[in-house]
Amino acid sequence: MGLNAEGQYLLDIKSRIGDAYNNLSNWNPNDSTPCGWKGVNCTSDYNQVVWRLDLSSMNLSGSLSPSIGGLVHLTHLNVSFNFLSTNIPSEIGNCSSLEVLYLNNNLFEGQLPVELAKLSCLTDLNIANNRISGPLPYQIGNLSSLSLLVAYSNDITGPLPASLGNLKNLRTFRAGQNLISGSLPSEIGGCESLEYLGLAQNQLSEEIPKEIGMLQNLTDLILWTNQLSGSIPEELGNCTNLGTLALYDNKLEGPMPRELGNLLFLRRLYLYRNNLNGAIPKEIGNLSFAVEIDFSSNVLTGEIPIELTKISGLQLLYLFDNKLKGVIPDELTTLENLTKLDLSINSLTGTIPKGFQHMKPLVMLQLFNNSLSGIIPQALGVYSKLWVVDLSNNNLTGEIPRHLCRNENLILLNLGSNNLTGYIPTGVTNCTSLVQLHLAANGLVGSFPSDLCKMGNLSGIELDENKFTGPIPPEIGQCHVLQRLHLSGNYFTGELPRQIGKLSQLVIFNVSSNFLTGVIPAEIFSCKMLQRLDLTRNSFVGAIPSEIGALSQLEILMLSENQLSGNIPVEVGNLSRLTYLQMGGNLFSGEIPVTLGRILSLQIALNLSYNNLSGPIPAELGNLELLEFLLLNNNHLSGEIPDSFEKLSSLLGCNFSNNDLTGPLPSLSLFQKTGIDSFFGNKGLCGGPFGNCNGSPSFSSDPSDAQGRSLRIGKIIAIISAVIDQGGDLVSWVRNYIQVHSLSPGMLDDRVNVQDQNTIPHMITVMKIALLCTSTSPVDRPTMREVVLMLIESNKLEGHLDSSSSSSSSSSPSHHSNSSDELIVHV
């Protein structure tokens, strides 16, 4: 008799398929029927026909043959989780008995064939995780029996067809992670059986239609990461069976509707990353079944409603990044199931409720960037298995609690930028689970806690801006996974231990503004992963080891304000990723290496100022076309500024003053417009602010512009060199002087005309600004924008800053100094 017709159709389907694992090896053309073939199921009646074809998860490739349309008795077709490609054949519309069609997790492409709309018996359609493009056909509304429509993770475009509203039996519609645009059609309210609506990660816009409230069977509404705007419709409160409402990452605005409090079965409410404003409705407290509430990253105002504490089963509460004010309600500590609480980046005041220390399930407590005061509850961590505690950027006082890591789960501890005092407790320094320790900008004391280096997981230590003393111990080399080490702004002394070279994972190392001495150990350049190295404002001596050229990942190198000497190593030119090179304020001699011109990534600044460098400026520096600031002032450089500097089109500022340069300025526009103070103190420069090179200009120590107008020497803040043959640093000297003599002209360079009533007030104002900028506490320092505005205003009005600024800043002496030559602001 031979193989029947359905078997012939199946053999044609096989011929179009790649079957690398021979899953279809028993599809024998000599059989009379295909009913015993793998994946094929036939009816059991006398006239056997194929009713089910299941080829899922067989690693099949190729395409689906149009012969599929010959299997007219087929009710179930499943070819999911394969590698089938090209278009879905339109002939599939001939399978008039088809009830279940699974094409998901393949490589199908092209548009969904409109012929699918002929499948009036179809209940389940899954085309997810393919490459299907184009819009959903309007005819899809003809699938009156459809209960499941899953189409997520494709390239579907265009608006949703209004005909979806005809699908009265549709219970699940998932089409997330596509390119669907336009509005959510109001006709969706006609899908009266709909339980799951998932359209996340699309490009839906406009408002959520109020007709959504007609979907009273809805349990999940998933619309996150779209461009939905307008307010949340109050009609959502009619969807009383909702268990998950996820509207986050949209452009929703206006207040939260209090009707959300009607969703008594809601378990997860995610409204974060929108523009919602107003107060959190007290009615949210009615959501007694809720386990997770996230309203973060909105513009919510008012206080945290006490009514939230009625949600006894709440496990996660995120209200961070809003404009909430008032105190943290003590009643929150009665939420005995709460595991994660984040109230960060608000304007909360008052103290941290003591009850937090008794919440046993609590694993995450984040309250950073508020205005909280008082002490941290000292029993925090005794009863709970904390793994994240971030209370940074507040006004907290007292000591670090001893028991934070008692249950050895703590991964991150950030208490930075507070007013904490005392020692780091041993309960923290012996915390073996700790990965990140951030304690910067406090008033902590003691020596470097060498026990930290016994913890095998620690990748980040930030102890900068405290009052730590003593040497950095050699045990630091035991921190084998350490990636970030910030120790700047302390009182560390002695030499850098050579064991730092064992930190093979170190990416950032900052020990600036300490009292470290000795040579820079060559071993530090064994840290091949280093991207940022900052040794500024210490007392390092000697030459830079040539091994520095091995730091192939280095992006920022800051060595300024030390006593380093010798030549700048030519190997610095090997640092091909360097964006910022800061070597000013040292004792470097010899010529500028021409190899610096190879660092084409240099962008932020190249600062070699205040050294003993001599010889010509290398023409190769003209290759640094990304460079924004070039500071070569206060050296002994000679010759001309190279013509190659005409290529420095990105340059925003420069300083060549106080050298022995001669000749014309290059024709770069910046050089022609820059004030004379950037070139002052050279003997033979001409062009630009010096006027025509054809004459015989006079370059005295009291420069004048091309029109002969006297330039105020007040624009140059001169430094009294005797401050350094006395010892100490400039900032400390100035603060000490002010305490005795007040802010008087006596602190200025004696070459300044103290009788000049235009110059002196301006210079005193600039001095006040400098004192603000060098405040010990980072919180007291103005931003760069504020500095510029103050300088501009001072220049206009011959500035008179409020004397309270100077008195407050001078009341807390600092041992740190900042180089005023790093960037010159022309006002």
C-alpha cells in the first residue's frame, strides 16, 4: 500500500529540517503510516490520523515546510526550543483543527502570517523568543477561542490592533520585549477574561486607558519600561484581583490614586522610576497582603505614612530617591517580616529608630543621603543577619556599632561622610564576609586596622578623610582580592610598604594628602591592574622607577606636591590609556621626555608645573589633540612654543609662565585670546596678548596688554617661598596666620602694592574662597561651579565675602594643601 498522505507530508517536513542528532531516524518511508514515528501521535480510532506533532527540544534546524498545512487533523503542534528559521509558512492556516501551536524559542523571522486568523479553534499560541517582525495583524481579533497569546522577545513593531478587544476568552497576553509603539488601546477593556497582561520593555506611549479598570479578573499588570505618560488611572482600583502591578520605568506623573488601596490582594506594587508626585496615600496601608512595595525614584513629598506599618507581611519597602521629609516613623520597626528597607536620598531628619536593632529578618538597611542625626543604634546586627548597611552622607555621631557583623553575613558597610568618632571596632575588622568597607569622611582615629587584610573577600577599603595615624602596615599585602584602597586625607606616616606589590587585583590606590616619606617602591608597579594612582601631597623623594611603564591599564597618574627628583622616565610614554597626568610641584629636572607625545589618550590635563625642567618643549606634545589643560609653568624651559601646538584644538586652558621661552606664540585661537598671565615671566615671547612680533616689546615683571592698559597683578596669587625654608604647608601657614593677624594684606606677596584698593579686596576674597576649597570636611567645600560664580562676582564687585565664611573655615586647621596653579580661572 505504501506510506499514506500524512506520512508523505511529514517526510517533506523532515527533508527541510537539519537533524544533527538523528532524532527523526525512525521516520521510515516504508511504513504504511507515521503513527509510530518519534514525536507523532495518531488517533486511536479505525481511521488513524495525526492529531499531535511534538518535535520540541530536538536541536532541529532548517525551516518549517509548507507541507504542514496538509495535516488538517492536527490539533497540537509543538516545534519549540529548536533552531528553525525563515518565515512561518502561511499554509499553517489550513490546519483548521489546530488548538495548540507552540513555535516559541526558534529563529523564525518575518511577519506573522494573517492566515493564522483562520484557526478558529486555536486556544494557545506561543511565538515567543524568535525574530518575528512587523505588527500583529488586525485579523488576530478573529481568534475567538484564543486563551493564551505569548509573543515576547521578538521584533514586533507598530501599534497593538484594537481588534484585541474581541478576544473575550483571552486569559494571558504577553508581548514584552518588542518594539510595539502607540497607545495601549482602550479596547483592551473588552478582554473580559484577561488575567495576565504583560507588555513590558516596549515603546508604548500616551496614557494608560481608564478602560483597564474593566478587567476585573486581572491578576498581573506588567507594563514596565515603556514611555507611558499621564497619571495612573483611578479605575485601576476596580481590578480587585490584582496580585502584581508593575508600572515602573515610565513617564507617569501626578499623584498616586488613593484607589490603589482597594487592591486588597495585591502582593507586589512597583511604581518606581516615574515622575509621580504628591504624598504617599495613607490608603496604601490597606494592602494587607503586600510583600513588596517600591516607590523609589519619583518626586514624592510629605512624610512616610505611619499607615504602612499596618502591612504586617511587608518584606521589601523602597522609598529612596524622592523628596520625603520628616522623621523615620518608629512604628516601621514593628514590621517583623521586613527584610529590605531603603529610604535613601530623601530629606529625612531625626534619629535612626532604635527598634531597627531588634528586627530579626532585616538584611538590608539603606538610609544614605539624608539629614539623620544622633547615634547609630549600638545593638544593630545583634539579632539580624545584616548583609548591606549604608548610612552614609548623614549627620550621624558617636561610634560604629560593634555587632554589625555578628552573624557574619555583612557584605557592604558604608558609614562614610558622617561625624563618627572613635576606633573601628574589632567586630568590623574581623568580619570575614565583608566585601566593601566605606568609612571615609568621618573623625575616626587609630592605626590602619591590619586585621582587615586577613579577610579573604575584601575588595574595597575607603578610609580617606579621617584621623588615622601611624604607618601603612606590610600586612596590606595579604588583601589579595583588594581592588580599591582609599587612604587619602589622613595622618599616615612612614614609607609605603613594598608588600603593596602583591595586590594583583588593585585598580585604584589613593594615599594622597598624608605624611608618607621615602621613595616610591618599584614593587607598586607590579599591580598591573591599576587604573588610578594618586600619591599627591606627601613627602616622597627620589626618582620615579622606570617600572612605571608597565602599568598598561593606568588612566590617572597623580604625583604632584612631593619632593620627587631626577628625570621624568621616558617609560611614562608607554602609558597608552592615560587621561590625566599630574606631576607638578616636585623637583624633577632634565628635559620633558618626547615620549609623552605618544600618550594620545591624554585628555583631562598634563601638569608638569613647578619643577626644575629645562630644555625645549617637545614638538611631539602637539600630538595630544584631546588635551584640555596643559600646565608647564614655573620651570626653566627654553626655546619656542612649538608650532605643532596649533593642532591642540581641544585645549581649554594653558600656562607657560615663568620659564625662559622665546619667539612667537602659535596661531592657536586659545593662545591669541588667553590672558598674559599664562605667558608672564618669559623673556622673549611675542604675538597674541604681547602684541605684534615685528616690534621690540618689553616684557617686564609688571606686564601690560596690547593697548597699554595695566593688568592687575591681583590676578596672580604669588606664594611666599619662605613658607616652605620654615617647614609645614601653605594652607596650615595661612590658617595659623589668620588666627593671629586676621585676614590682612600681610599674608600676600610683598611685591603686591598693598595700597591698591582695587587689588587687595579682590585678593582677600580669592583667599577666602581658597580657604573654603581646602576645608577639612568635604561637605563644607564649594562645588567648582560655585567657585567660578564667586570669582566672577568678586571681579565685578571687588568682592566682599561674608566674614563668617573665613572664620568658620579657619576654625578647623587642615594639614592639606592644594596647588593654586593647577587650573587658572580667568575672571
